[in-house]
Amino acid sequence: MRKGALAGIVTQIVRVATQAGSVVVLSRLLTPMDFGTYAMASPVLAFAVLFQDMGLGYATVQKEVLTQKELSSLFWVNLSVGALLALTQVALSPLVGMFYGDPNLVALTSAMSATLLLSGADVQHLSLLTRQMRFWTLATLESAAAITGLLTSIVVAYYYHSYWAILAGSLASGVVLASGAWLSSGWLPSKPGSVVSARDMLHFGLGVTGFNFAEFLSRNADSVLIGKVWGATSLGAYNRAYRLLLFPLQQVTNPMIRIMLPTLSSLLKEPERYLSSFRHAVLPAFLVVLPGVAFMIGTADTLVTTLLGPRWKEVTPIFIGLSVAGLLQTTNSPANWLFLSQGRTKEYMRWGFFSASASILAFVCGLPFGPVGVATAYSVSECLRTPILWWLVGRRGPVGHRDVMKVIAPHFAGAIASVAATYFLHSWLVARFVHDLWDLAACFCLSYAVSFVIIALFPVSRREIRRYVPRFAGRQLR
């Protein structure tokens, strides 16, 4: 468990670093129009990816006993669906260009379909590594893929200054991940056969796919609406704010799902150990990410212009509008571990559709006020949904409502305190004309220090901290 958590932390750090590097460097090499154009085509690919995976990767991890025949059946299903979706996306790409009135989107949307073939070929190999709890292998593969993708995008953008650089990085990352998964897992599929043997796993995957479909709607409806009503430049600004805050957070939660799904699934018959493992995992997951989010919120005005450059000033109010959603999405991420590990995929799917409906309603309400209105309305909807989510999660299973409060509350309190402390320090330093980099460095350190102190005030958190620090430091926390 500790090794898995450490591997997850390493992967999170690499993902955050590469995402930040991508946002910072590419924003200086490409224009808002480039990012807006790519963002217009992205929902089509995201929609196809939902059905390419079909939730079968999670089914492979969660199943107690798995045979070669079942695993091979799922591999061929994933690969076949990926190929079919790739061809369908190519065929439908002219409609994307017609919808936005931009012929450049036809070629871009068609080229994006290549990523579907890559992801279809590695779903089961990555899931097998997860099932075997080879977390360091997964961390190495994902880190190598992220770094390769970043470097590829930077090189292509430097020489060609085109949105094609973003796709080039995505393809390079996919090639590294797929080839690494095949080589590392050592597993080869058998010849295609009947999928009847994997019927139960397909049923499990259906619930996950339903949730992913709802998630797709909530994650892409804002881009579609802004692009259609306000144009590519406004969408480009919104996309940069989203990529700077929310997208990295969504990326770093995936490694933790991979760690916690096999761990918690294996403990379903031991409720005490299940709850204990849940508590152990929350500390490293939140302590790495939440203070960083708090720092970004408290220093948003300086952070955006420092990272992206002065021409991206319009991103700042959008970034602030999304900030509450970013904070809550991070604290809500463990709910996915509990739903999936307990096999509650029908509830998971229903929650997904409810959440998506609320998000889309918020987008529509905020749309007349531009990208800032959409971002702010999204954060408001996240505030309203969060209590409902945790009520649903805690009403069944080994982790009850009181357990959720004991585990989540210290970290949320620490994040709120860090936002306040960082904001006041930042304002004080700005008033004294301190250099931006020194300002950001001081606020970054303060955010993590305040979070740690607040978290350590809670007895439950102190017990978990002692598991990850040397014994002499643990004694000082008593």
C-alpha cells in the first residue's frame, strides 16, 4: 500500500510538472486561436474514447478471478471498438468543420482518430499491470509517456507554430505508453473468441461507461457552447484556464484510482481493513495536491501572467471562476475509489448523469456572461453537488458518513486556511513590490506549511502522518 501510494505521488508530480510545462511553454509558442481550434475538435475525440474503453479496464482490475479467455475477449473488444470508432470519427469529421464553420477542423479531427487505435491496444495490458499492483512499472510508463509527449509538442510548436504540435505530443505519448505496456506486462492475447465468457465484466463496464458518458457531457459542453457562441479566441482563453487548473487535477487522480481500485477491491470482505486502507491513501493523495491548488487560487493574478505571459491576462478571471470547482473536484475524487471498488456501477452511472445535468444547466446559465460566467456557474454547481455526492457514497459500504467527515474534513479545512493565508501574504508582498518569483515562492511554501499544520491538529490525521514520517518526527506530533 505504501509503495503504491509513493508510486502514485511520483506519477502525480510528473503529471503536474509536464502539464504545467505544456501550459507555460506552448502558451508562448502558440496563439489563443490555435488552442481554441484544438479545443473545438477535442470533444469529438473525448466522446469516442468513452466507448473505446467501455469500462473494461476497471472490470479487469475489480474481478476476483480472471482467466486468459476472459482477458483476451476483452482485449479484442477494446481493439475492435477502437478501430470502428476511429473510422467513424474520420467519416464524421466534415460535420465538425460545418458545425463551427472552420474547414481546418476536418483534417484535425480525422488525424485525432489515430489515438483511438493506440488506446484500444493498451487498455487490458495497463489494467493487468494494475491488477498485479505493479505500481512502479505504471508510474515509470506514464511518466515516460508524459515527458515524451511534452518534448514532442514543444519541438513541433517551436518549428511549425501550429495546433498540430498538441496532437503530435498526444500521439507520441500514446506510442510510448502502449509499447511500454505490452513489453512490461509480458501478456499476449489469444485468438478472438466468444465474448460470452466475459459477460459479467461487460455488464460492470456498462455502468462505468454510463458514468464516463455523463462525465464527457459535463467536461465538454462548456467548450462546445463557448466555441459556438463566443468564438475560438474566447474558447482559447477558457481552455488555458481549464488546462492550468482543472485538467492537471483530473490527470493526477487517475494514478490514485489505479492504486486504490485493486487494493480496496481485495478488501471488500474485510470492512475494517478496507476503511483503514481508505484512510491511509487519502493523506498522501491530498497532501500533495490540495495545498498546490490553494496556492494557485491565492496567487491567481500573478501566477497566470507569470506562467502564460502578459497577453493572457484575460485568463485570470476565468481561472478564479474555476478555482472553487478545482478545490472541490480534488476533495471529491476518492468517491470514485469507493463506488468502483464496491462494484456500485449503477449508482455510479446515475450520479454521473445527475452531475452532468447540473453542470450543463450551470453552463447555460453562465453562457450569456461569457467564459467567466461559465466558469463561475460551474463552481457554484460543484458546491451544490458535493454534499449530495458524499451522502450517496456513505450510505452503503465500509466507509460511512462519519468516516468520510473524519477523513476529508481536515484536508478541506487545511486547504481553505491555505487559500486565506496565501492570499493575504500575496497581497502584502505585491503592495511592497516584491519580485513576482519571490512572491510566488514564498506563497507556495506558506500554502504547504499552513495545510500541514491544520491537518496535524486533527487526531485522525496525526495517526496517518506518523505512518509516513520517521518515528522521531511522529513523536513530536503526539
